[in-house]
Amino acid sequence: MTEVAAREGIQPVTLDALEVSPRDSEPSLRSRGPAYSVIRECLRVQEQATPLGTYARLVGRSPLYPAARSWYHGALGEIEVARVLSRLGSEWTVLHAVPVGSGKSDIDHVVIGPAGIFTINTKNHADHKIFVSGSTFMVSGQKHDHLRNALHEAERASRLLSGVTGRPVTVTPLIVVVNPASITIGRKRPTVTVLASSRLRRWLVARPRIMSARAVTHFSMFAEERSTWHTQPLADDDAVPYLQRFDRLRREVDAAKTRSLIWLLGFVAAFILCFDLLLPGILDLLAGLLHLL
């Protein structure tokens, strides 16, 4: 145990007393891509959108159906956090869109490594100002229940992992905000650690080691089983068509933004040009008026 871990009262986890083996092999959650559930819901809602006409596409109108926007941006957030987590290295196990319970709920990311076990709740509040203090989480002045939800998520994960491993398992909740304008921490210590996505990897790597490599492997085997988390067996869904459709939607949205920006820049340039051409005449007219006065 490191000196830092000793000071913080953290007990290291080894496998000396762990004899429990995972249940019969089943499809692993390790292959599940990020934002799987969010992408499927986004595409389901997007099906209600009316195809854009030629003029709408030309001027850069977004193809996103209004009700699908939050799902779309949520998926982009989870994909970005997954990209950051992919740089952790082989010592870490990272699972995405882990299905929990009996319905459609899931945990954005479960991370198991030398620093312990973490649930990560991703929030795509890009370019927004975040304020956190105690149990308060505010986005540009608006209160949200992110802290309470993240705590509940970690407690649920702890119960499920403890149940299958036969020993108490501590799970630490994290909230990761994708590219915020700023994160301000108030006087009260937040009930959940809140990080910008750009700081996530460095924060995890800097934590004291409390789990041996064997312990990480042991807990990862249980965490990778869908039956650890969900009451239903793993559905034999092919994720590739969903990912392809989402990628196509993303390209269409990006293309619409580009066309819209081009039109805006064109209007600005035209205004400047017209103003430049008309300026001499305007000055002459003002001079004539002043002369008359």
C-alpha cells in the first residue's frame, strides 16, 4: 500500500481471500460500444423527422428532429469520454453502456483499475458554466439532479458487484462534463467528484493504487457479465447497423452546420462589401447635409 493510500485510510484489495469464480461464460460486455443505448434511442426518435427538402438542405437546416437533440448530444458526450478512457492502458478495464436492472437504464461507463472501481455519469454540457457545491449541481444557473443520480448509480453498482463476488465492493461515482466553459467548486465539498473530460484520465492515473493486478482481473470478469447487472440475457442485436446509421446522421448534422456557417460568412462579407462600396456616397451625402445646415 502506498503512503498516500495509507494516509487516506484506503485498504488495498488482493485476491488472497477470493475464491469465487465467475458464472458460466456468456457474451461479454467488453465489446459493447459507447453510447449504445443512447444511440438506439436517438435513432428511434429521429425516425419521426420529416426528410428535409432541397432548399432546407441548401441553407443548412439541421436534420435533427427536435426531440432527438438531447439524445444526440448525449451520445456524442459518451463517445468523447470513451475516447479519453481508451488511453488509460492495459491495467484498466473499461465498460460502456452497461445495462442495469430490468429495463432500459444503463451506466455510461464502468471503470476498474489500480485506483479502484468507478461508475462514470457523462454529461454533455459543452461551453456551459458548471457550479458544484455540496449536493447542488448547476448548469448556467439551472439546477440539475446529476449528483443524486450519480450516487444512486454507484450504490446500485456496489450492491450488484457485492452480490456476485460475495464480499463488499466499494464503487466510487464520478460525473464527467464534456468540454465545459468552466467548473467552479463552492465552499461545500461536492457529494460526488465532478471533472471536465479533459482532466479525467490524469485524475484516474494519479489516484493511489488500492487494487492488485489480480484483483482488477477478478472484478473485471464479473463486471463483464451482463447477468451481473441485468435481469435479462444479452440480446443478440447487431450493433453495426445502428452505429452506421448514427455515423451517417452525424455527418449530415456536421454538413448542415458547415453550410449554415458558409451562408453566415457570406452574408457578413456581402454586408461589408456593400458598406464599403456605399461609404463614399454616404459620406458625400452627410457632407452635403452639413453644408446646408
